Amino acid sequence: MFRPRELSYALGRTLVKEADHEERNGLLATDDGMMVAAGRASLNDESSRTIRAVAANVYMEYKLLLEKMRRVMQKEWR
């Protein structure tokens, strides 16, 4: 599992990797292919930071929820 800062940094590198494009799309998906978060950022403003922060937050909340569900399922099987 990623930490929020690491994920935000990785998304930031993805968004600004190629400076010749003015807009970037970001997408987070699960191992099963389910979309968790998506966003578009323009490299000319501060929106890329916001997109990274929101996507990282959504991803971390998703992972926490998934872990809680796994723990509940394990308790039920005991």
C-alpha cells in the first residue's frame, strides 16, 4: 500500500512527465480493473496539485475500506 505523500508524488510525476502536452489525465484503478479515482489537470495552473491530493486521498480511503472489509470477512469465517 502506498503512503499518501508517495502516491501524490508518483501522480505528480505522471502529470508533468511530458511538458509538451498541456493537459494530463490521471486514473487510479484496483488490481481487478475497477476505477477508484480519475481527474484531469492542466499544467498551467495549480489544479494538478489538487488532482494529486484528491486522488491520493480517495485511494487511501479505498484501501482502508478494503482492509476493514477483509478483517470483517475473516472474523465471520472463524
